[in-house]
Amino acid sequence: MNEFVYFADLFGTAVFAISGALAAGRLRMDPFGVTVLAAVTAIGGGTIRDTILGATPVFWITDTNYIWVILITAVAVMALVRCPRRLSGTWFQLADAFGLALFTVIGAQKALSFGTSPMIAVMMGVMTGVVGGMIRDVLCREIPLVLRKEIYATASIVGGILYTISLALQISQVPAMLIAMAGALIIRVAAIYWSLSLPAFELNSQSK
């Protein structure tokens, strides 16, 4: 199971890196910019998580496979992709949802291994899943996706809560991970399929 999680984590890293590379391509960045955006999207959340937890050196320094995956992905996107819409369709959104669910669980699991409370573990899980995309959007001068109506961070929060509750109920590690990932996936996929979104907070600009 640990081997499956590891390779799934690398797959999620590649998917997030594609997201960053595509964003860079839309803004016509040079190869360095593409690589930077791919990297911050893929490992930005996990890097900040490890820094906060004191898990240093951070994961991609001790395991350079993550860097190689990002570099190869960035080069592949620049060399092969000419139509971003073909690569950012429904299948890509589903792969991204899988990556989000897995990153959330991995982040929460790592936080708990450092003795944090369940609440902090959920926060670290969400940070792992969504902060990289937030950094990407900020660098692209856009309002981050997770701060808009899109149901994205919400799915991550539910996944983190399900994971910590499952462990609190004495459910073993693997079933707890599967329950949490399934919960996050169901919510995210439902939001994609039915175009669900959270209500927006809007102030009335007209003064009486």
C-alpha cells in the first residue's frame, strides 16, 4: 500500500505540474517560467506544510524524484501541448480531483505523525492540496480558484475531516485513507459534473 501511495503521489505531482505549466503557457512565459509555475503548483503546498511542521529538509530535497517528475512534465507540456483545452478537459479535472484527495490525506497523515491535533492535521491536509494552486494563481495575477465559488477547498476539508474522524474511531490506516479520499473525490467530482458552486458573498455597492 505504501508503494501505491508513493507512485500515486508522483502521479498527482505530475497532474498538478501540468496545471501550472498550462497556466504559464496561457501567459506565454519562457521555459524557466513554465518550470517555476509547474513546480510551485505541484509542491508548493507540501513545502509550506513541511516548513510549518519543522519537517526539514522538506520532502522533495530528500527525494528528488519529485523534482524529476516536475521537470519532465514541464518539458513534455512545452514540447507536446499546442491546444491547452485538450489537456484541461474532464479527464484532467478528474485526475486533478484524485491528486487533491490524495494530497489532502498525505498532508493530514504527516501532520498527525508530528503529534498535531486533528484540527491542525485537517489544515495541513488542505494546505497540501490547495496552496500550490493558490500560489500559481497569484503569480498569474488571478484570484485563486479556492477563494472563488468553485467547490475545491471544500472537498479537501471534507477529506481531511473524514480521515481524522476515521482514525479517531479506531479505523485502521488504509481504510481511513480510502474513506477520506472517496469523500473528497465524490464531492469534487459531483461539483465538476453538475457544475456546483458555493454561494458568493457579495456586498451591495449602492448606498442609500
